[in-house]
Amino acid sequence: MLTSMATSFLPFLLLAAAMATTTTSAASGVARRPLFREYIGADSTNVTFADVPVHPGVDFDFILAFAIDYVTHPTNPSIPPCPTDGNFLIYWDTTLLTPSAIAAFKNLHNNNNNVRVALSLGGDTVNGTNATFRASSIDTWVSNAITSLTEILTTYDIDGIDIDYEHFGEHETPEIFAECIGRLVAGLRALGVISFASIAPFANPDVQAHYGELWRRYGDEFDYVNFQFYAYASNTTVSEFLGYYNEQSGRYDGGGGKVLVGFGTDPASNGLRPGKGFFRACRELRRQGRLHGIFVWAADNSAADAFRYERVAQRFLAGDAPGFTT
């Protein structure tokens, strides 16, 4: 029933979204303070929202990783997960990152009004299998996605979404991906279910082709680009990093979003790392007026180091604003 309702309402949703101005679309996600974002939940390592330090001088987004349109076999984990054509399920740590935990986190920072929560779609793998984007048709995928995600977003009181598909089926061309994701975000905005959206591409030809087409068609629907700079080589220098930033800022120019810089704290992350020049690059971008925010992958890994670099990054962004008490 819900799916049929979503299908009947879909033309209205897309019309309403198309009538919205690009100014309204992008302005809904504009941060009032320097922006810091952190992925959380993918590794189920018993990290809670309350564990992560939040500086009052930044706007702070948690990004739950992930909601994925794949289902695992109920009794045999050796059977690979199957795609569900836009029917999303939760794959983050649901024992700790619950609706009540989100409510408590927001309430804790209510006076400062500087925290939001998003969810990320896709990711690299699900139970060891590539989380490949697959859609039987654009209309079916969008209808299913709007229905399933609206339920998750409203149940958890989540404010926005992040798009992090990293693998694509042989029939899921850049054009099909762009229409599915673009219509999904436009539809959720029209429903008033989300107030901001981001994409998380990286320097891979197939990935860039798909996200480039999405950006060309629907760039005004996105507020931020969490470009995965930590996917570059581990020996990246400051000058190379700045060159990559210039390249990607040019690639994702002209839409509603801003390219953010990021680093990874998990063992698989490469790129320019904290302690190796990352903050020197950030200082140069800030001098140029081009530092739009910092994001981190991910809190699950940072806990082992007591969120050392989360603290450094937020202090860097906040400048002279009063900050952590511990």
C-alpha cells in the first residue's frame, strides 16, 4: 500500500521540487558556523554520539553509515546479500545509534543549536559484497526509495542524507543513476523530510562519471560535496592535495554545494593525513577563503585515539570561539 501511495504522489512531489528555487534548495543547508562532519556507525564498535566531542564553535553533522537497499539472507550468512530496488534497510549500529540516542544528542546541544544528523546511502560493501547501485527502472527505484527512506528519516528524526554509492551495475548508467538519486533528493525535499543533502565521490573514473552526471543534472539539490581525499595515495604532499582540491572544486562547481576537505582515521585511509600536512593545507585554503568545512571517516576508528584529530579539526575551524572544557 505504501509503495502504491508513493507512486501516485511521485509526480506531485517532483513538480513541487522542480518549482522550488535553487536559492531555497541550497540555503536550507547553509551553516552558520564553520562546518564539521563525522561518519559514525559503520563498524559497530560501540561508539555512541555522546562519546564524540562537539565544539560549540562549529556546526556539527553526524552522518550515520549506512542505509543500503540490500537484504541479507535471514538464516544463511554465506549467501550474498541481494539488491532490493530502492527499499532501504539500516546497516549502522542500531543497538546504540537509536532514535532515542539521536533525541538525547540533539537535546544536549539544544541551547547551542549546532548539531544535525544525516544518513548515508550505499557505501562500499554490505557484509563483504559490493553495495552496487541497481535499479529495475527509475520510477520503481525512486518510488521505493522515497517510501522506505521517509519511514527511516522520520522515525529517527534525521535531518539530511548523504549519497555514497561506490559501485554501479552494468545497466545502471550515469544517466540512470543521476535521475534516480536526483529525483529521490528532490522528492524528499518536497516532502519536507530533509533539509540538506551531500554527495561523497572519489577519484575513480566510473565514480566520477556517475556523480558528474548527477551534478550536471541536479547539482542545485546538494549542499555539500564530501570528496574522499583520503582515497588518494598515502604519500600525497600538501601541494598535491591543494591541486586535487582545485581539480575537484572545478569539477563540482556551479551547483548548490561546496567541496569539503576530509581525512580518514581508519587503517585503510590514505591521502594527506593529520600530522602529515593536512592542517597546513587547510590553513592555506582558509587563507584563500575556500575552506568550506572538514569531515572525518570515521568515529568508529577514532575512538581508539580518544578522537584526537576530531578535537584538533574542530579547534582549527572554531578559531577563537570558546570550546572544549576537557
